[in-house]
Amino acid sequence: MKKIIFLLLSGIIFSQSRVGEMRSITSSLNVRDIIYFENEIFLATEGGLASYNPISEEYKVFTSDDGLIDTDIYSINIGPMGNIWIGSNKCIQVWNPKNQSIVDWFELDIEKVTGFSNYKGMVYSSTKQNGVWGITEFIFSNGKIYYRDFYSRNDIQNISNIITVGDKIILHVGKTLIAGNPHKEHLVNWINPYSNLNGEVKAINVNDGNLAVISSNTAYSIDNGNLLKVLITDNNNLSLINHVEVIDAQYFIAISDSMLFSITLDKIEKKYSNSLLRFSSIVDYSSEFWLGSEIGFGKIKDEEFEFIAKNQSYVNSPDVILLAETDKYIIANNKGISLSGWSNLSVKNYLDQDLDKLKLKNISLDLGNYFSEIVLLDSIVYMGMYYSSSAGIASFDISNQLKFKNSLITNKDMSLNGFHFFVPDITLDRKNNLWAISKNDKMKPITVIKNDQTRYISIEESNYLLSNDSNTLTVDNFNRLWIGSPDGLIMYKYDGDIMNPTGEIWLKENIDPGVVNRIPLDISISKKNRMWILTSIGLIYKNLQVSESDPVIKTGPIAGQNDLNPYFPSILFNDRSKIRFDPRGNIWLTTHSDGVFVLTADGEYWPDINGLNASNSNLLSDHVNDISFDSKNGLAYIATDKGVSIIRIPYADEKKSYQYVEIFPSPFIIPNNKPLTINGLSDNSEIKIMTLNGIVIKTIYQSEVKGYQAYWNGLDDQGNLVGSGVYLIAIYNNDSSTIEKVAVIRG
């Protein structure tokens, strides 16, 4: 029986936070690099920088909440002054492990960082910048870090590792090595220092001057860069190795994707093997071998793998997200599904042991390339799958832990599509029928499912209005189905039972009256029965009415010569972009390159026309796939390719009273860069700040209140800082009022 150690994940708490503040939820299971420093092990993970103390068993994950610029980390190294150098596909960051804070960071048009090496008090990284590989040089001066230069070489296709041996830096380039002194010669002049190596180089590393070089058929030990010694040769296992650690000149440990080897003179021995795991890195710490994998990390003890994990989300880059109730949400991608709590399903069966505390189970289902859409009916979640060999729609029960329920078959034409299902969109109508666009049968593009019954609707049934290129659908407030395609919008109204309707109406509507073909990327209906249509030229709308013969009252927005003037006309939307509505009917748009854009129900941009992105907020990534909302607490859950960002927004369900007003911080110390926050306001609130004897010193008008929050900077109506003391805060609207107190300390 293999021993498993588990660590718990603390929850995200959002009490006493201001509008615009963000928190991050990432998964640190995918470990890509592992090092140790003093008494801690540090991990480069898909969800941030992680640290683990083997003595206390304390596990921490540092993300954008802790100042990281990028959390999708590939390589780490201990640099001068004990700082941790962090490499990602976006930037290089320098982290102080004692202060647990960022020291500096460098973007530099970086596309990839594969490693770091310390050289004579400097740091070099193997880096790809602007499509070219080379080494990036950093120097230290007056306690600060400076980027100095990037030395490139056009004939290098990839650098997989960088190490320092003596007065040379050695690069693992493709299938060979090059080396040189960066202070004496440019990278273009570096040559292979060991031209007599046999086979293709698979891995290199160094420790205390002892260099290990593993080729496809020989393991070499090189003393101080000079003496070449063969430890073992002509062994097939050598060609599998992708990482090596040097214990001493005649003792190496190495890993392949699924095996751990020890290499000594004339001997290579398999110490551990698990074909269901994929190892990424290894380090020798305190005479124990610690391994990183795609599902956590652990150590080899008594030739067994002691797996260390913490209950967390298995999914880190969700295609879809859905908040089922407060603090309970589901996220999914083609690798698996996670329900906050955490309960996880994976398409891959990783281990031959039961991971009960990690709550990770195998699901025997092909989830396709991605999930296109997610909807909830009672406690059952339905997800449309694109290019799945199993089904078009998968359903899951989230009433307790996450459980697979059923796979739903949409039309398929095996001869045309190779047994794969293509479902670009799904939706529920007002009678809880599940609708799907299916691209498997070109003559039957629409599928509707009711309980155990399925109906496939053909182009012929629609009087040839339906298109086999349909890509999005929605249901309006009159329970009419709207289908978007390059040919326009198709409205469908049925009476009676959808499986055998007593009446049907089909109608075609142009998307843009001035353009014959305008492809809708997504369509969705607001509570006020306005259809919002996302196109390649921006966002437009159609006001709907009950008439089946003339359902559209108006198309807008209109400007100038009665021409359409779309919102966000210069933003790069695509067919994966989504329209979502927050609790107040504001429109949120996702993009894969520019973050999130928000248009209020009144036609204003929030927070401004630039929306929310990684540059102006702590959004984990500008690649946004989906958004869901906590209407009670005013939170937007934003699913990105690097995790979930949760942002407090000024749009929650309308509060009916002042029962839950919060005022923070208290005491309020002024002057202060952050204002006093008055949280939990009802609509149309106005606030007066008064002295204890009732003198009004500051009025905050309705127009200044941001949703359910208002702010005070400690100034009176004349713009002067108030004095220390206790102040009354009178909050009121037309229906109710309350009076709170706050202590102010003037510094």
C-alpha cells in the first residue's frame, strides 16, 4: 500500500472587500520544476509558485494575489542573495522567499524560459524572445537587478537547459551541446565542448563541478569540465531519460516520463515505475528524491512513491464556469471537471491507488476538444462538447459531490465525421427542454431533448430556413428559440409538446439590415427581452416583441445616417467569445486576447471602455473563456486559461434593507490611499457623515454611490481632512434608513 499525504485548501473569503478587488483560484497540481532552498521545497506549477515544508507539512501557493505577474510557471532557480528566479512564457520574475514578495520582473517580449544559471554573481536564462532563442543576461548593482542584454543565435531551434561549469555556460541545444564564456565570446561563436559524445544528448546537469551528460546510449561523468568518463553505455533506458540529478561523480539519479533510475559505474537500475504518472522534474533533498508530476509531487521512500497532494481543483484552465449557488461552482475543460469543495473527475486514470482525499476520480468519457456551453437544471449540469467521440452533451449531478450522470447523443453521421460529435451551443427553454446545435448531420442541425426523448429537427422541417452552419442559439422571454447562422437569425415558436407540437412557426430575420451576411458569434436574451448579438464588428441588439410575424421592434445602436454603430467595434472577438449578464442586466463579453468588456444596461462602459484585463487589474490572463456571477454577494467569477479570477463588482441583487451594512476599515486612519468603504447599500442610497452633535460635514449623493458600495476619503465638503473622533454615518433612501458609527484617527 502506497502512503499518501494530503493537505487542505483554505477557502476564498471576500468579506470586507471593495469593488474592483480580485482574488485568484488556481490549481498547483501540474508541477513542472522543483528545487529546494534552506528548509523548503519550491515548485514551479501551472497555478503559481508553491512551497512545501517537509517538517511542518505546510503547503503554500503564491499567485497574483501575492504579487506574481504570471502564475503559469515553467522553471525556477535559486539566484544570488537567495532570491528565486521564476520563468514563464510571459516574463521573468524574481521572488524573495523570506518576505514572500516580488523583488522585480522583466517582460522583454519573452515567449519561453526553460532555465536559469548563476555565473560569477550574474544570472543567465535560456530564453526565447521574439521568435529567437538565446541567453538573457542580468546583473546586480547597488542591491538592484538590471537586465543587461539578450544574446541570440538564429540557428538554435530550442534550448532545453542551461548550466554553469567552471568558466563556461553549457546549453543543451536540440540534440547536442554548445558552450562558451559569455564574458569573452558571443553566443554565435560557442561550440560543442564534447564533440566525441556518442548519441543524442537527452539531459545534462551539474553539482559541485561534477557534470552529468546523458545521451541516447551513454551516461557520461565529466569532472570539472575536462575528464570524460563513461559510467554506462548501450542501455536502452538511457534514451528515455529527460532529466538527471548529480549526487556525486559516480552516482546520478534520473527520470523518464514514468520511471526513476539510479546510475552508477557499469549499472543503471530502475528504482520506481508508474506508467500512469508523468514525471517532470527531480531533486535530491535531505538524501531523499523528490519528484514533480502533472498531478502533484512527492518523494521516493523505500522504493515507493509517497504522494503529496492537497485537495484542490484539478481543472486550472476552464472552458466553462457555472455558479450553481453561493460559493458552489463547477469548472471544466477537456481534461476533466471540478466542483468547488473540491470534487474532481479526470479523463485520465493517474494512479493505481484511491485518491479519496484529493477527491479525484476517473471518468470514462471523451470530453472532446473543449466544452462549448454549460447550463443548469435543478442540480444537473449539462455541457455541450465539441469533437467528442463519446457524445454531444454530458450531464453531471452536483447535488452532493460531483458525479457523472449521462451522455446524450446528438445526431451523428459516422461516414462524414469519424464518430465525433460537434455541439457548438446548448440552451434550455422555458419548459426545461434542452436544445443543441449539432453539426454531425448537415440536414438535421438542431436536436431537442426532453427527459428520455430526443427529436432531431431537419432543414426541411424549417421550410429550409435552418442552416447547417448554425453556431449559436438562445431562448427569448416568450419561449421562442433563436438560432444564429451566417444566413441570419432564425426564430422558431412551437405550441404544445415539443416532441409532437400542435403548431410551429419559423421565421428569418437579418442580423444587420444593411448587410446580407453578418455572422453572429454569440446571441443572448436579457431580462428585458432585448437580444444582444456579438459579431466580428462589435455588439448590437434587437428589441423583441410578442408578435411572431414581426418579432423585432428595433435594431441598434443607431448613429448618424440611421446606420448601426456597434459597441466595441475594434475588439477582436471570435466564435468562442460569450455574452453573459450580471444580476443587474449588464452585458459582459469575453475575448481570447483582450480580457473582458462590460456594457451597462444604460449603455455605459464599466469600469471604462478598456474593460478588465491583465494590465489594468489582477486578472490572471487576457484569455477569458467564460463568466458566472454570484448575485447575492456581487462577485464575477471569470474563467481564464490560467485559472479563475473573482472580482467584486457593484452589481448584485437589489438589497431591500440596511440590515447588513459594513463599514471598513474601522478605525479609519487618515490620510489614507484607500478610502473608507460603506458596503451593503440598497438602491438609491444617499449618505451624510455627521459629527456626534448632528452637524453634516460630508454628503455622498446617489450619483456617487457605486452599486451597493460608497466611499469616503476622510475629507469634508470643503475638501479638508476631518479631525480625529467618532462620526455618525446616516444612510437612507425613500423607504428606509440607518445610522452607523466610525472612529477616525488623523495621523
